[in-house]
Amino acid sequence: MFEMRGLNVSYGDSQVLWDVDFSVPAGQVVCLMGRNGVGKTTLLKSIMGLLKPRSGTVTFQNEVLTPLPSDQRAKRGIGYVPQGRDIFPDMTVLENLRIGLIAQGQGHTPIPDDIYELFPVLHTMLDRKGGVLSGGQQQQLAIARALVTRPSLLLLDEPTEGIQPSVILEIEAVLQRLKTAGNMSILLVEQYLDFASRLADYVYVMDQGTMVLEGQMEALQDADVKRYLAF
């Protein structure tokens, strides 16, 4: 489904990713873990084309994406939910959802009913401005906005950050439904091991811009993972 090989990424003269090899199989949930500042968000931005690598390749469904801009990557089936959500606070919930369709050139297409089945709270708030929603509701809106594009690969950057426990469980239930349906792959950046362990098929652990641990979720020892999560 997706792979990167030998990826090196810098911010100016400061290199952040070092020869990263990484892959996401079709229909699986892969979790990327690690402390803050080790390069996880940089990796996602590199997948989306928001950062240009110094070297290496990014391949999605047998097509090399490395030279393509972010909008073309989205049109090829990659959905992105950034850290901090980045919804449009002065637009309504419905307008935020439509932004996802507009990005795909489908601005007049109705919002699919299954989006409201996954996130029923949004259906009751379509005319409400995004900026007045709670943090958890904004996170659900950000995920829903990505899902309206029908991505083959969904990138989620710390979807539980700053979210109340009840909404975390709702988001987890949505991701479980998507995983069970088997129509997309999910790359989840997460720091909470319990949340990741209930969802992930495979785990990568990053430290200082490189992959230091990887394996099937059930085969990894919690203690081995936690030593790269603790400060």
C-alpha cells in the first residue's frame, strides 16, 4: 500500500529524519510511537508532501509520490488529520466537511450518510461554527473531513491529544469500525500505548529521527516500547 525508503528530511540545516524505512500494508493499522520531538509529525508531513526530503522515495500504490505536491497526493487517496486538528473555526461544521470534498473536486456532492453514522454528534451541529465546538468535537470533525474523501490511507497525528476520555473511546470505536471494514489502511501517530495496543497490527517506535524498534503489536514487550516513550 505505502512505503518510504531511505528518507532524509531537514528543517534548514537541522536534519530530523535519518534514512527512514517505513511501510503500511493494505487494510492494516500501523502505529508510529515515540516521545515528542523525535520526528513523527515530520514523517507524516513528508508523506503528504508538506516537506521536501533531501533524499529517499515515497511510494503509494506502486506510484512514486516524491515529486508530487500535497494536493495531488490527497487526490490519489491519502487523507490527513494533522496534530491540532486545523479545522476552520469561522466555518460551520457542514462547510468544514465540504472542504474535504472541494479538495477532491466534488464540492457539490452530498456528505455521505455513513459519515454521520460514524459521528452522529456532527449531524446535530451542521450549522454551528467549528470554533465553538469542544476539543473532542473538533477532533471528530477533523477526522470526518478526511473521511469524506474516501481515502485509501488515513494519517492521524495524535488524535487523542487533549481529548476527554469519553470522546477518546468514541474515536477508538470509529477507528475499529474502519479497521474491520478493511477498506483503508491507517497510520496512527500516538503516545498512549493502551490506545495503540487495542488498534494497531504493527508498531514502529522512533527516537531521534530513526526507527529503533518495530514489530507486530502482540509480539512487542510493553516495557521495550515504554522506554522510548518516557522522558
